[in-house]
Amino acid sequence: MTTIIKSKYGVCKKIKNSYKNLWGLEKKETYRSLIFKRKHKTTSFSKLLNIKQALKFFYSNIKELTFKKYAFFSVNSQSKTIDKLVSILESRVDTALFRSCFVTSFYEAKQLISHKFVLINNKYVISPNIVLSNGDILKLKFCKRKLSVLNTKIFREKLLSRSLPSYIEIDWQNFSFFFLWDINFKTAYFPVELSYQHICRYYK
């Protein structure tokens, strides 16, 4: 967990883009990795690499082997490659938690999962790699002390300042949500805008 925390914002330095705030978080705007650096000449391969890295880093810096597996599965699927890839990534438990606004970062989502605070269809999960299916119910289970913090007005206003996706139906009373349907590339929000639809060319 210490390694993850140390690299929480460090991955943003590796994005070859003038705007490096991967998650669009307000507190990151003053972080030193966002300072504009001089551009260097890039090749076609480096551009594709940057697109792949930006997408991988956005989803909490997924392991390369896992991301590659998702990419190859998407290429061989009947759906459009980028739509299938984004659909899988957005269906992950940690991504769904982040999009639901119950947590403020992917790393907070991973921490809740590893400490057994997350249930899917009333069963505890300990891996962020689990992919949700349509109709699944995800619920957070906290102790009374944590619930008192989550129920504060300041905390709710902070979370509600972000936009909720249409494919998630929130139940604030029970700290749970329904995963309604798969998402495609056009309806997913990424603060760093790149040509993600060309990502399949990297693995050819």
C-alpha cells in the first residue's frame, strides 16, 4: 500500500501532455507534476505509447499484463475495440467506486476493497480486478465511526461536486449502487484528451 500511495500522483509526470491532471481532481492542480515542461520531438510509436500509458495510468496504473489482456480481448471481440476496452475497464470494481463518487480517488477505492469494506451482491470482495455485470449491486459496509464521517454535509458536497454517470444508480441511504449497463468510449469521461481510439495499433 505504501508503494501505491507514493506513486499516486507520480504517474502524471510520465504523461507527455501539457495537461497532466489524469483524474481532474482539484487538489492536483497545484502539484508539481502539472507544471508545463518543454516538448520533445515524438515518433509515431511514442505517440501510441503515450496514449496507452495515459489510459492505463488513469485507471489507477493497472499492471501492464492485466491491461494487455484486456486489450487483446477487446481486439478479438465483435464490438468496436475501444468501446469493448473501455467497457471492461469501467466495469471494474475500483472504477465503479470512483465513478459513483463514494470515494475521491482510485487509490481510496483499492484501499476499501483490500480492507473488506466492499460487497457485491452481498459477498465481500478483496480484488479490484473483478468485473461487474449488468444488474450487480455494490454496497459499502462501514463501522459507525466511518459512517459519521460519510454523513457529514461537507463530505457529501465534495462528492456531489463531481458528475455521476448514467449507468450507475446511487442509493445514498444504504451506501450502495446498481450497475445498470455497459458503457462505451463516447460516454466515458477522461480529463486528459487523447486519441484513445488508436490504442489497438500499439499492440499490433
